[in-house]
Amino acid sequence: MAAEPRSSETVRGTCTAMCPEPERKQRERQKRLHKFEMLAGTENYMVPTADPDKTVKEYTRPAAGKERVQPSELRPPAILLKTVQYLVEEIVPKTDVPWVEVYNFVFDRLRSIKQDMTIQQVKGKSCVSVLEVSLRFLIFSSYRLCEEPLGSFDPKINDTHVQECFSRLLSSYELGEHKNEPEFQSLFLLYNLG
């Protein structure tokens, strides 16, 4: 039996899906699947079935006394990037639901991705790629939802996440050259003008 990593050691994710299987099954049993995650044709079942190719790990708040996160619950950098790309390419373009619903789903799942990155201390190109895509989504959302009522979209919460992403991204740029750095340096300045 392998020894559990000491707290100073970095945990590396081993989950190769966008959502760990135990979470997917638990959310299915508890009827907590988002409609974007349901297997087509089961949406109206008493207990809809999760589509393993569409279910994305939810954000959960860290709890005091909670056991250490297991590697099987964390997605490695390549899967985090695949998940971000899925969200942006498959969920963001949806037009059959109110866009605020799309935003709420993607926003929550991006928080989960950032959480996995933080726990694993992901750096380098994978980190930069995830943050750049996340920032484009968050900044676009600021524009797209600016006239929504506060109960639907809170621009201050969105802005907090934009600033956190910028902070981490700009720090990541200091570790090496990245082709999109000029674009995001400019976006940072423009976003923070007023």
C-alpha cells in the first residue's frame, strides 16, 4: 500500500474524466445533475442518467476537517484543459437556454477547474492555457450579462474572479514566454482603466 503524501508534497491528479466517477454517480443518485450533463433521452426520468462525456466536476467549498483530496478526485492538467475547451466549445455556444444559465454552469465548473489547479500547484503552459480561456469567458460574460438583474448576474463576483485569473496569469507569464501575453497584458490594462 502506497504511503499517503505528506502535506508538503504536491498531489497529482489521476482522474481522466471531466468528473470523477464517484461524484458523477452520487450526483446522479441525488438528482443533482444539470440538464447539460444528462444522457439524451433520460431528462424526464425520475432519476436522469449522467452522460460521462458531458458531466463536469462541480465546485465544492473546502471544509474544515474534510479529508485530504485524493488524486483520483483531481484532474491532471491535460484533462483540466480538455474540460475548459469542452465548456467553451460545447456549452457556451448554446442558444436553446437563457445565457445566464449557461454562464452559471460554466462559471461554477471553471471554479472547480481553478480549485484542482491550485491543489496540484499547476504551473506553466497548461496553467496559462486554462487561465486565458477562463478570462476570455469571464470578460465576455461581463459584457454579455451587464444588463441582467443582480439576482441573475453579480458583476462584482464575476470581477473578483476576473482579477484573480489576471493575477495568476500575469504571475505565470513571468515564468516563461507565452504567445498570448501581449493580448492579455493589454486586456488587463483595458479592463482596469476605470
